[in-house]
Amino acid sequence: MNELLNLIELKKDKYLEELKEFLKLKSISSEPEYKEEVRKTAMWLKIHLSKIGFEKTQIIETKGHPIVYAEWLGAGPNAKTVLIYGHYDVQPVDPLEEWHTPPFEPTVIDGKIYARGTADDKGQIFAHIKGIESHFQTYGKLPVNVKLLIEGEEETGSGNVEDFIAENKKMLQCDTVLISDTEWYTFGLPSICYALRGISFVEVKVIGPNRDLHSGSYGGVVDNPIFVLAKMLSKLKDENGKILIPGFYDKVAKVSEEERKHFKNLPFSEDEFKKDIDVEELSGEFDFSVLERIWIRPSIDVNGIKGGYIGEGMKTIIPSEASAKISMRLVPNQDPKEITEKLTEYLISIAPKSVKVNVTPYHGGNPVITPIDSPGIKAAVRALELAFNQKPVFMREGGSIPITATFSKVLGAPPVLMGLGLPDDNIHAPNEKINLDNFYGGIKASAIFFEEYSKL
């Protein structure tokens, strides 16, 4: 193992220059004008993976952007198989004027590299690629079989890759899925995220009269859809933060005291949390701590409202309709489809007969949880501890990575979320970065993970 880690130390400059090449590619998946640049990035990855020693590399076409797939099965049929997932596509760069350095000209400042995609997710997936390469260069082989699935549509919903996984279960068969697209709890504290909340996203539309009406001629006798919608939204939660949808909490999984102890041991300050977002008071279920409200409890939020006249000056109307976009974050045992149906039934039941209500589901993703005593997580704990000389902490994440649940459900393989990012890495924002110590340590952690996992 020392020989392997020494090699990684010697190759740091080379790894950084190769990362810069990867980051220069403008793989913005959501903007059509970058379609060819996205494909160019996929081809760059395929060629790079072939060069470092993968037996099989290929570009797999989808209805959208291509998937890059590679595998090395030289450890044999009796060895464990690790599927590594990541994405090579990135977010748009707007607002461009807020970047301190050009977003596709990777720049190192004070031990950090700035560019779009550094933390999300090019830098993190590249750490795994270099971890694999270090095994090939040191030993000529890996202690486990490895498959790589790197997609180009994560930033636009991963719809095509989810279909690909469902249609290629045999090809993707594995013992665990290793994902690095998350972040540490805080700087200097390696972290393993073992649970993610799921999501249900809908739009509710309240429809009143068949046209916009003059508020002088009809005001006082015709229900205003904006008023009705506002009243309906106010009935989604009570003053204590409890969600009022009937049956919403029926299947919410209970959390062990051991898990809660892990949360209490984390360095968290409610005052600092409030200061960071500039609010004087927090809301929610006060029977639960702030971290518990974010990680182990479901939530509901209104993400946007539309209706009526919002232009310059006056227009005295009763609008014909109003709408709101609603997202619900779900926890283990809650099913997005079932929860969406409960919300729909509730909204229709509380609406007056003076309006019609349409609820359109847009997106759903299952929550994910991996037991912290699973072999993959045990190997990740050991890998992070050896790579960073610091025992990692366990955490959950309030957000959602729907593809993680797909791997778990379709392949039956427990995911391991071994992220390398930090909370201040500005993902999806100007001046995205990754700490180079985390990048280099991530290469070591990846290399160690394969060794540790092969022993379990």
C-alpha cells in the first residue's frame, strides 16, 4: 500500500494538469448550443480511460447526451465488483460577471482550483479515475472488478441514464455502487453520507372564471383564484411545522438513538446557521433538532407562485387562474408516487366548489439509506481515515440524488456516498472550486477503498 500511496504523491502535478484538461471542456448539458462540446467531453473521457488501462471503453448513445461506460474485470468472477457512478456534465455559468476567474480556464488559488465542474462532479469522478490508474501503474491490476458509468445528463434530470440502468441490469451487475457527488460536513472533517431524502415535485393550478374579469364589475361575487390558492397553501402546514396532508407521516421511518448520537457529535451551531442565511428565527418541528429536521424528517415547500398581473402599473382584474410549484422532501419508507397522490387528494378536498383544481406531477425520486455497518461503508470509513489521517463522521443529506435510489432498487446494490466536496465549494454558482488537498486525498481514498473492499 505504501508503494501505491507514494506513486500518487509523485504524480500530483500530472494529475492536476490532466484535471485541468477535463475542466476546460464546456460540457453544459442544459444548453443546446453546447451539445457538441458535451459530446467532445464524452470522447475525451473514453480516450483517457482507454489510455490508463481499462479493457473495455465505449460511448453509449441515448436520446440525449451520451453515457461513457468502461470496465475492467481482470480480478475474476469470484472477486467483488464495484460500479463507480459520476457525471461529466456541468451547470451553466451565469451570471458570468460574478466569476473572479473564467469558468472554463481552471485556476489554482491558495490550494484550491476554480472552474465550473470542479466539485460537481468532474473533480470528484476524476479522483476515482486516478485512484484506479494508480493501481494499474503500481500492480498492473486491481483487487476488485471495476465498472464506470459516467453520464452527461445529471444536471438535467438523468432521465435517459435511469432507462439505461433498467435495461442493462446484467451488464451493470455489481456488489456496491461508489458515488462521489456529495460534500463533507465541514472543512477538515471527512464525511460519509449514508442517507438522502427523496423528492416529489408537482404543480397545482387553481382555475376560476373562464377569463380574467374586471375587479369592479365582479369583485365580491367571484372567487379570486389567487386568494383560493393562498388559502389552500396555508393549509399544508400548521403553526408548528407539522404537515397536514392526511397519512403523510404514516410510513416515516423511525431513527435509532445511535444515529441521533452521531448527529449530536457534529460541530453544529444554530446561531451560526441563522447568521449564514440572515434570519432571526428558524421554523419547523421543534421536537427535532435542526439537523434532524433537515435529515430525518420530511418537508414541504412552495417553490414559486404565478397568477394575475405582475407588470408595471395597474391592471384591476380577478385572474382566471393561479398556480404554484410545490416540492416535498421525503425520508426512508415514503414512496414519492403515494405521497403525490395523497397531496393531490388533499388539495382537491380543501378547494371550494367555485374553482377547479389540477395537480400535475413533474418529478419524483426515492429516498435512500445504506446501513452504516455495510461492507461498502466499512471500506469507505477505512479509506477516508487512511487517506486524510482523520476518522470520518457519519451524516445524512437533506437533498436528493434520485439516481442513487435507482441503483439501489434496480441493481440491488447498496450505494456508498464517499464525497470530497465542501459546503463552500459554490456548486451551481459562480466561482465553483474544489480544495486540492481533498482532490489528492480523494485519489488516495479511492485507491485504498478498492483494497479494503476486496478484503471484506
